[in-house]
Amino acid sequence: MTDFIKRRLRLTVSKELLIDLEDRLRAEAVKAFEMIRDRAGLNRKRARELEGQARFRMMEEGFEDVCQLHGGRLLDGGVIPNTELKVFQPFMRFEVEGKGIILGLAAMPEPKAVPHKNMSRQAGVTMNYHLSPRLDLDGSGPRIGDIFALFLVARDREKAGQIQEMAIGVVDSKYEGFLYYEQIDQFLSGSGDAPETRTTPTAVPPASSVSLKANVKPFVPPEARKPKKEDGGAGQE
């Protein structure tokens, strides 16, 4: 199942998208910290609370902008496909070869921790029912349809304005744990995997059986040749 999810993610979510998201969201985290530090005039506790709220909203805006630049589309009417469930966060849909990924943004309290549940994410994970472990009595396996995935961010608790970990994950339909989780740098390290291509070596022709004469006189064009003296010619006594 994990391999199935990974293949779908790598097919649909491009390496360039993830790199741009990582750069943009790190920049937004720094911007939020500096904005609150320099302008809010709050004590440490209130400043950290306000920074957290500002950081996520600024990341959310950046997430939407970057996804749209890479061809992502907001869900039509904010409704999960094939349902009547509404979402209130920017969930972006990507499709390649008829296979879709709906990508959302979520903050983790710490690395590898399932993000807090809200109405939007709870609606999103309903699409992952057929990916969740269950008795597969009909033998049909995973159904081909959209998968709901999250771009996950965990702030660095020791360094203000910094991000400790970014990952991509798929939460099960009961919102109890991850069906798939991988740090972005690890995911990217395999994004360029491609089937090995083999080139056929050029055949070297066999050596010719024709040999040149050892002493070959160089060719001299006719116009460069000296005329021969004829016997009995002019000047002869």
C-alpha cells in the first residue's frame, strides 16, 4: 500500500512544486517571526501565540499561490469531489494521466505527529477510505481515485522563525495515523528516479583484409609534372 501511495504522489506532485513550496513556506515563517518581533509590542507569551497564527495564515497564502503557479486548482465551490462535504482551507487538486491528488497544508505539533483535526481535514481524509487497512474480501484493492495528502510543517521550538521539518503525508480515513509519511528531502531524493536506459554500443567494423603496398609513389597532378626531353630535339648538334 505504501508503494502504491508513493507512486501516485510521485506521478502527480512534481519535484519543482515541492521545492518551491519548501522555499516559500520557510520564507513566510521568517517573515511572520520578524513582523511580530518588530511591530507587535507584545510580551513573549502573547507574541508566540500571535506568531503561530500569523505564520500559518501567511504560509496558507503562500501555499495557494505556489500551487496555482504549478497548475493546482482550488476545489470547485470548496467541495470534496463526489461528496457534499465542504472545506474551508485551500485544498489544491493536481491531476496527471487522469489520476488526482488533493493537497492541503497542515502544521504538525512536532515531526511525525498527526496534525490537529479540523472540519476541512476531516472531510479530506474521507477520500482515503479505500487506502485504509481493512478486510479486502472482494480482492479489488485500492480504487483508482483522488487521494488526499498533506504538505506538513513542524516549527522549530528552539529557533524562532525556523522550520524543523517538512514532510508529505497521507492520513487514514479515521484520522488516527499516517498511511504514508516521508520527509520532503527524502521524497525529493527519489523523485528523479527513472528506468535505466541502456545504449547499444556502436559496432566496430572488422579490420579490412586489403593491404596497401609498402612503397607507394605519391600522386602528382599532370600540370605539375616536368616535360621529358626528346632525343634529337632542338639544341642537339
